Amino acid sequence: MRDSTCGARATAERRSHAEPGGAARSRLRGPGRTVSGMRPRRAGPARHYLPGSPFNAPVVEEPAEIYAPGDLVSHDKHGLGRVLVVEGEAAVVVDFGTHRGRITLPCVKLVKL
């Protein structure tokens, strides 16, 4: 008769190599081992600031037009008109012939002629 402990020991040794938790599986398992190997690396250093770039040029604001009563103006939507009233630098009232309109300033669509 065989000793029951020897058979159990041999079976346990065979299981340690064949089981999923054996040495072959431990390479694939673990906290982030597979995922960290698949992460892309950065291509190079971060972009550098270019002091001579045209995209970094300061924005120069054009002076706002000053309107006076009687000035001729052109509006993209309403057409040709004459300034009737100037409300400081906030708005102008313009007579476009068919109607009068109050236009707040600055207005890109309103051009002094």
C-alpha cells in the first residue's frame, strides 16, 4: 500500500504548475502590470513658448468713431441714414428714411461716411 501523504504531496506539486495561480500566470496578473505596459509614452518635451509668433501679437483696438448730429452713416441691415441724436458714447438715433432706429455703440455694422 502507498502512503497517502506522498500521493497528496505529488498532486499538490503538479497543481502548483498547472493552476492559473502558478508562476506562468503571475506575470500577467498584478496591480496594473499589463495595463502599464500598454500605456503610450509621451512623444517629447512640452511645446515651447515662441516669443516671435504672430499668434502672440497684442490686440490693437481701433479708436471708436465719434458721431455728431447730421453725419451720414451706413448700416449693413438698414442702409444709408443720417444721425439725428447722439446719446454720449452709448448710442445714436439714426433716420434711415423709412424708419428711425436707436443703435447702441460700438456697432460693427454702422460705418461713418
